[in-house]
Amino acid sequence: MTAEVAVFPSAELLVIGALAPSFPDYRFVTTLPATLPAVCARITRISGAARSVVLDQSVIDIDVFTGDYGTSDLASREIQSAMLSIRGKPQLIGVIASVNVVNGPRRLPDPNPALFRFNATYELHAHA
């Protein structure tokens, strides 16, 4: 008899579900919309793997896009604070067991010169 392994939750959707209630004025997406709201945060899994049958270990990027430097900087640091606070809080599709900051918020160039992009990278351990 073999034991069944639970399907791991989507890291991107898990993070969006955990962050969105705390930031009602921010739009959290996995793909940038054609028209950006005042603050748009794109969540993208960039790496990682299930290293056991219990935890999925993923690395995600959070890119914050706004029309000015100060708003992007502040929003990315507010999101970092929230990311470090969501550990262990059950979400609809799973639980984020731990969050580690790989790269803190920093400005990165964007092809659109009218946008200010701040990026941060996080490692998550999550389970169903």
C-alpha cells in the first residue's frame, strides 16, 4: 500500500491570498494587466522544488510597479514586512510554514521608463 502525497498549493496564489486582505488598495497579480493601477504587485515563482513529501520549497519574486519612486519603495517594504508576518497563518489553499528574504526590496530597471519597479525575492516553505 502506498501513501498518497497531498498536492502542494500554488506558491503564487498562496502569497496573493495572504497579502491581498492587508493591502486593499494594491492589486496583486501573476501577469501584469494592460493598464496598471496605482500600485501593482506581480508575484512570480522563479525557482524551487518539493524537497520532501511534506513541504514545497519555492522561491518567488515580488515586483512592485508604480508611477513614482517613493510609492514603489514604500509599497515593497510594506509587502516585505507583511511577508515576514504571514508565517503559520492558514490560507484557503494551504499554509506558509516559513518565509526567508533572499533579496530585499531594491529598484530594478523596467523597459517602460514611466514605471518604477522594485523587486524582492523570498523563499517559502508551504504545505497543503
